[in-house]
Amino acid sequence: MPVSPIFEWLAHTEIATFIKQSPYLVGLLSSIHLLGLTVIGGSAIIACLRFSGLLLPGQALSDVARPAWNGIVLGFVLAFASGIFLFAPRALSAPQDPAFQVKMAFVLAAVVFHCTLFRRAVQRDLGRPALLVLTGILGLTLWLGVAFAGFAFAVFN
């Protein structure tokens, strides 16, 4: 598979070279990336377990899910920003890696899910328990997919 000219350019920028040569910077960026993923994961778990009725069943869905949405957005901003810098030195090899491809597919699916179904379910506060449970399970599955695929990418590269 040919490498995109954008990835070729990105891999040869000064910042990509600087990041590649600085293990401390890679460690810092990785920490920020993991912090963002932790905020996403914690927020998604709380929201998805509330959807299923297993956590905070006495609380209105919107009272739990809206702050969780804010956490997901904050975590995503942290993970995305740090992820770009972590990606830059690997721009030639990462897109070829199956674990990276799976991770990006899960990220895309999770973002689309949260910007559509998740938000719609919170705004309408659907009274159908089976649909809410299914929404919670799907959201949790997508974010866990991001985490496991990201772990596989980190461990095997």
C-alpha cells in the first residue's frame, strides 16, 4: 500500500524528528494520551452503565450523561492532540499496522456513535429500557475496542 504524501511530509518534519529523538517527550505525550483515554473511558463507563440501569438508577439519564459527554469531549481533545504528535514520527509505518487501522476504525465508530445515537438518546431521554441498555452496551463496546486496539498497537510496535 503506497504511503500518502501527507504522511510522508509529516514523518519528515522537524517536530516529528525531534519527538522521535526525545524519549522524555514521547513519555510525556504518551502520558497525556493515556490521560485523555482514561477520561474518555471513565466518562463512557459511567454514562453507559447509567444507560443500562446498573449505575445511578435513581438519577435522571440526562443528569449523568451530559456531564459524562463533557468528559468524553475533554478526553478526546487531549487524546487527539497528543495522538497527532505521537503519530508524526510513525506516519510512515503506523497506517500500515492492522492494530492501528482497527483502533482508528473504532475511534471513528465511537465518535459517530456518541455524536448521533448517544446524544439523541440523552436529549430524548428514551423511556424504552431495552433500547437504553443496547445503547449503553454499544457505547461501552466501541470505547473498549479503542482501548484494546490501542494497547495492541503500543505493545506490538
